[in-house]
Amino acid sequence: MTIAGKINALVLVITALLGTLATGFTATREFRLERDLVVDKTVALVSSQPDLQADIYFRDMGKLQQTLGRFLQPQPVAYAVLYDTNGRILAQRDRVAGALTEPPPFELLRRDVAATETGERVFNGAREASGQGLLNAVLSKDSMIQLTFPVFSLLNPLLANHSLADFGAAVMQPDAVASVYIVGYLQVAVSLRSILLGVMPVVGPAFLVSLLLVLLSSYLTLTITRRITAPLSRMARVADEIASGKLKNTVQVEGSGEVREIATILNGIISGLSHYKTRMDVDHQLLSMKVEERTSQLTRRNAELNKAVLEVTETKDRLRQMAYYDSLTALPNRRLFTEQLDLLLRLAKRNGETLALLFLDLDNFKRINDSLGHSAGDQLLREVGARLSGCVRESDVVAHYVESGPRIDVSRLGGDEFTVVLNQIDCPESAGMVARRLLDALSQPIVIGGHELVVTPSIGIAVAPGDANDVDGLLKAADTAMYHAKAAGKNNCLF
């Protein structure tokens, strides 16, 4: 490709890119503005329907259909649905008369959304979650923004003796505020494709202007580059003849300025071409030899470096295993337990969640260890650790730890002391259920060295934030509860 062609292509690409960006920016901006406008209109319309609570309470289907018709006023709204508090459909109205679009499941619409909050999700035709941007509106014609609004009632909807006058009086109260009573939910489906079609009258002219600018820039660039590069094209043909060895004498080229300077340079090239070619061949051979030598050296260095990195990684892993895990049971040790429990407590405090700590101490372990020997005691501790790990289910620990960090659901603090961490539990009673399951699991006989042993634990349970908010306080509370359980007859669990 010639210089003129490259310049023309570069300018064409740049102008086309700028035009595309300008059109895309305009389309994206208008799409977002229109989308936000529709959503805001819908939100405002919901707030302006004080009679909706009474219509839902009395199940007045005529008025419910009339109210749903108001929510279809924004053109992109495809349909609207009213639900009761249990998610059952009370009324539905589509923009297309006679059509009855099946909405996504209510549980999917309100997933991870508080009962009193407005939900906003985007689903495609296959009811899969998707984005709400311009690209999704172009690629998927069935994508819709699903807005769900809780409908509040100033009166308790569970009472059956309200009248229409009661609702009117509640609305007219000067001190009426938003009530915690929810009488139902309103779902409004907004079509992204309809929003896109609504902004096309603005995007179309922007695209035509961008296209006109691209064509005009291309024409001007083509005209200018032809005038600039015409002398250079003639000199390029002369250079080709010199390179092929056809020109032996000096070159006479018409022109002035840069063209005359180039002609002088070409004449110098003719006289020294042979010498430079010979020198380049020699240099090329020397360079090839040097490159081969350096390549061989780099290959050896890379192999040595990879080996060293592997050794360092293995050493680091071994050191971490020794520092954070118990060598006997392979469970997290006190150090890892303390670090991770501190992090979990801070997360639980920030998110308002509940965490339980089970502190286990084996009853009469010292007697077994002294009578059968330390080897039997070690086997017993390994078996206890394995049973605890196998007994604590994923549903118990709710393993919401930090990303892929180490887990401390079961840890050994030392000796015959073990801990079990239950993160994000629903209530303290859940910890008691897990503790009783641990008691049942450890009560099964253990055969070691031909001896059938039955080991029982005493379990102390502490709950954060009720008992403590820090590691030391929670450990102390669980330890105290454990000693109370041991004093109460062992093989027991106490809070």
C-alpha cells in the first residue's frame, strides 16, 4: 500500500471510529435517559395511587384493572401485574389487548430484595438475568426491566373488618406516615427494545451526520494526499530501479526542495550500494551467531530460574502448613483459628449477622493417654478430628469465608481442645442442634490398638454478638460454658 493509501486509510479509520463513537455515545445517552425517565415515571405513578391499597384489600377487580391500565401509559411498559403478599397473581393487564404474558416467578423477581424495598431486575425471554444496557436491548428483543413495588397499607390488611371509609380516614390523617403493613406487590415490565425504538428518531440523524463527516473527511484527505505524494511516487519508482540494479549512472529528477535532496541521496546510494551490501552480509552472520549463543544461555538461565521458583514455592507452602495447621490432625491450629475468627467476627458485626463458637474438651482423655500411651492418644485425637470434620455439614458452617481463604469450621487449639465455628446461623438453637449431633458422633466406639474406646466431649457454646464481639471474649465465654457442661456431668453441651 502506498503512503497516500495508508494516510487515506488511517484518516478513514479515525473518522469512522469517531463517528461510531459519537453515534454510540448519543445512542447510549439517549437510551439511558429514556430508560431512567420511564422508570422514574413508573415510580412516581406508583406513589400517586393512594386508593390502590383499598382496591387490593377489597379485591375490587374492576378498579384493579383500571389502575393497571394507568401503569401502561408509558409506551415501553409491556404489562403490569398485581400480587398478594404471598406472590399469587390478583390481576394482570397487557399492552396488547387479549394477550396474557406469563411473568417470571415472583420468587425470582423478589430474590435478595427486602420486603419493603423496590426490586429492579432484567430478564431476557428465557427468564435469564441480563444487562439493561443498550447492547442488550439491540441483541435481545425480549429483555425487560422487571420493577416490583411493595404496596403499603395504612391499615392492617390482616384484619377483615375495615371499610372503605376507614381507608379514606387513614389517608386524610395529617400525621399519616408510611406504614409497615404490606398489602401486596405491583410488577411493571418495561421493554428495553421499546425504549430503543423510542430513541431512534434522535439516534438516526446523529448517525447520518457522522456518516456525512466521514465521507467529507475522506474526500478532502484523498485530494490533499494526491498532491503531496505525487513527487514521492516518482522517486519511489526511481528507488525501485536502483534496488534492482538497473540504474548505473546518476539520476536526474525534476523538482526542487525535498525532491532534489532525495535525488542527491539516491545518487550517493548508487555508488555505495555494493560496499554496504557486503558489510551487511558479514554483520548478519556475526549477529546470527551471537543470537544463537545468547538464546542458549537464556534457555539455561530460564530452566535454573524455574527450578528455583518451584523450590521457593514448595518451601513457602511447607512453612505455611507448619505455621497454620496442626501437625497431628492436619486441622487449623490456634494461630490460624484466631486470625480467621477475628475476621469473621468483624464481618458479622458489620453485616449484623450471628456467629456461634463450639468449644470441645474431651472427657477423661488424660486417663486414656496415660494408660494406653501417647501413640494411642494421638490416634484418638486424629479420629476425633476426622469425626468432627465429617459431622459438620456445609449447611451447618454456612462457609461464607473470605474469598478462597482458609476455613476454620473445625480447629484444634491444642491438647484435647477442639473448636467448631458456625458462621451466619439463623438462631442460637441451630448451634445447639449441631452440638448434639457432635455428641452423638463422638459417642460411637473407637477401636485403637485392639481396645474399644468411648470418648465423650463437654461442649461449651458462645454466640456473637450476644456473648462477646472479640476473639478473646468469645473464647472465654465458650470455655466457661464448657467447664459448666463438664461440671454438670460431662458428655453435655451448655450455652
